[in-house]
Amino acid sequence: MSKPAPGSLPAKVADNLATGLLLLDRRLRVGYLNPAAEQLLGTSRQRLAGQVIDKAVPALSPLRPFLERAVATGEAFARRELTLEIPVPASEAIVLDCTVSQSSESGDGGLLMELTDASRRLRISRENALLSQLDVSRSIVRQLAHEIRNPLGGIRGAAQLLGRQLVDENLREYTRVIIREADRLASLATNMLGPKTPSVRESLNIHEVVEHVYRLARAEGADTVEIRRDYDPSLPNVILDRGQVIQAMLNLARNALQALGDEGHIVFRTRALTHYTIGARQHRLVACVEIEDDGPGVPEDLRESLFYPLITGRSEGSGLGLALAQDIVTRQGGLIEYVSAPGRTVFQMLFPIEEGDEEHDA
């Protein structure tokens, strides 16, 4: 079957599209694929040329009956949100939208396959829902925290006065218990309200912050927990509040340590992401800080509500660590995302790098 001639206008257009394009003959052999298809399928034009598509890319084998029907009948078809395990190094499963129609490039009944990465659309939808839910839960939690704090001062003061008037030491111990519990609740309510000081943002080398948290994690972790670093030295400076970001990152590191217990591995990783969307805005460059562990993973019943306040899978946990971390990062214009499965959980802190921020420390 024919394919766009190298250097021709159709070839130039196809080679610059974000949509993956493949031309297949009647035997489903690949005659052409553009760079976007190469990236989506984790392969190259040279490796696929002349190969039967589902044999060369086994992840596409579920489409074979539909492709054969399209060849036989000439009818187009579409499949949305196909989850494919593509053998791309360090990649998760991707979700594709696929449309197949007869190819106008050939008169032999060949097919044009269009592949669109739906992962980004689905991720943006999830992020927008998460941000909306966080706004609602943040408002509720702050109101609840104020309602808790208001009577605590009176309870604590009354317990102090009562303790001074009691002679019996056993009874005075009860008042001290009341005071301690009132202080504990006051501390919990304060944490629910988030950072107490205004944000002071400055240009930071993100690796200095990561190194600080790395050292703290090594000091807190068991000797049998191996903690490694994998940094991208080309990452530019980011405008952030150093103290607040350290607190958020430390919360994630402690979460990883608690998930591992006495044995396991943690990796602190930095990367630069290009043309990445956070919420409704696409950023040309985003700093990504990952904290990965090989623990048991996030329980299935907590995955949708993991960043909600007071949600925890540990009996001794307050359920505020991840919620506070997400609150801090979203206030910096970023977001925390995660992927989790038994044996591999990765939390990502994403910080936009705006124009003018891209300076490196000497």
C-alpha cells in the first residue's frame, strides 16, 4: 500500500501530529506510522514496517477482530479508553482512544488507525475532581477545627481552676488528664487549619530541599530501609516556600517509611516534565519530585479518599499528613499525584516552573 512520501506535505503534517497514525494493508501489515504512534506504542517505524500489527504489538491484539471486520466490510469503528500494557521503559499502562477507517492513501482496502492518548484527558478530569473535592473538604475541616478550638480554652481553664482547688492527688490527676487531652485536641485542630504563617516564596534549588528531607528520612528510618537518590541535575530553580514544601515532602517521606516498617527501599527522584497540565492550566515545564517505595501499596478502599482529612489506614495515624501535604502543594500552584500497586507506590509532587524562574544555582 502507498504511504506519505518523505518530505511531502502530508508526511510533514502527519509527523507533527500529536495523534498516532498507522497505515495498515488488508493483511493488517504496517505500511507507515508517525512519530506520535512510535511514542505511544513504544516502538519504531523500522521495527514495525511490514509486520502484522497485533503480532508486532501484542497489546493491540484485542483489536484484531474489529480490524478484520473493518477490512471485510469497509466500516469504520472506534474504541474509547482502551487500557494497554505497552512495554515502554518506566511507563505505566496507558489508556488510548482508537479510531479505524478505510485509508484514502490506498485503493486496496487498507486501514487508517488513529491512536490518541486518553490518559492525559482522564488524568486532568481526575485532577479537576480532586481539586474541587479538596476545596469543599478544606472548608468543612476548617469550620470543624474552629468549632473544636472554641470550647477547648474554656475546658482547659476550668480544669486548671478545679485542679487548684482539689486536695486529693488522685482527683487532681483527672484534671491533668483533661488538660493533656484538651491540648492534644487543640494541636489536632491547629494542624487541621493548615500552615499558620503566611507563605514566603523564593527561588529554590529543589534538590537542596529534597536533600534536606532525604537526610531527615535517613535519620528517622530503620537501618534496614535503603534510601536512594536519583536526581535530574538539569532541573531549574522553582519559586516555592521552602519551609512549607519541606513539611509536605517530609509528610510523604514519613508515609513511605511507615508503609515499609522495618525493611524495604525508598527512592527520592527528580525529573522535569514538559507541557504538563495541572488543573485547567498547561505548563511548559514542571518540576516533579517523586518518592517511591516498595511497600504493600495503598489499600483499595482508601484510594479515592486518600487526601481527605482524617482518612488513614493506620490505627495510630491522625489522617492529616497527606491532606496537609496536598493543601501545602496546591497553595504553591502545584499538585500531588500518586500511583500504587503492591510492591510499588510513587507519590509525585508537581511544581510549575514559570517563565523567568528557570535559573540554576551556581
